Amino acid sequence: MSVQRRPIAALSVAARSILLALCSFLIFSIPLADRPRDLSDNASPYAFDAAAAGRKVRIGVVSSYHRGDAWENLAAEGLTDTLLELGYLDDQAQIARLLSDDRVESKRAHIRKWWMDSKRRKMTLELAETLESMLPQIESFAPDILVLGDDNATKYLGNLFLDTTLPVVFWGVNGTPLKYDLLDSA
């Protein structure tokens, strides 16, 4: 029995549309005033005004998978196209740099990406070690918004940021919020 798959172009458009909607909503409408972060007196409480206040938006992205994974390639295309369309990336060269170096700085943003590599790291101990090294890096980066890709990023990281003021975008999640204990406890 063969599985019918949608063409890559259709998935890419779908991923781009979903990410555009989610990122637009969160980046443009979530106040950051209560964040435990040192904002200058003239800084806006909204991420989209950060550049106008002389501060670049800090966007953190965590992928459940590894570079080169087929789904990850589509998701990365959707995310980078969205960031370019929203003006958080300036050009194709920055997209290439983000995809190769997992970090880039544009006129409006600092963007950083981390990989959980959870398809190849099946043991709980291996994932725990990955998270143990990743969490201090995320905290040090101090993102204004965190984008978590797929179920394992949601499962292992989502609830760590649940009752914080950090806006989190979840994408590519198959399970329900209840499955991953993502119901707001406040």
C-alpha cells in the first residue's frame, strides 16, 4: 500500500501560511512589559517596536529534529520565508547564514536556532543531556519570543515556559495541549 503525499510545494506554502499567522499575531500583539528583562525606559513593551526603540527583537527557535530532516527542511523554509516577509530577515544571504550557522543578525532581529535531534537521540538520558546544555543557552540568549517546532520540543520545553511572560509559538504539533500538560495553571 502506497502512501499519498502532498507535493513539497504545497507543504511549504502551508507551513509558510501557518507560521506567518502565528508569528504575526505573537510578534505584533503580545506585550512584553512584564518580562523579567532590563528594558530601557524608552523601550516599547511590544516586540515589534523593539527596533524603533533601538533594540532588536530576539527570536529563539528550537527544532525537535536535526538539520537535514525532510520535515525540518520544509519547516525551516516556511519559517525563514515568514521572517523575511515580516522584515525580520533582510535577504536570502541571511536565510542561508541562519540555515548554516543557526544564528543571524538582521536590521531588526537577532535569531538563534537550537536542535534537539530527537529522532536520532531516542534515549531519555540523551534528550535530557541535550536539554541540559540547551536551556542555559536559551536563557542566556533571552529571546523575546520562542518558537518550538514539533512534538518533542513541545513535550520537553513547552511547559517550562507556560507560566512565564515569554511568548511561545508551537508549530507542527500532533498532540493536544492536554497531552503535553500545556494548560495554563495560573
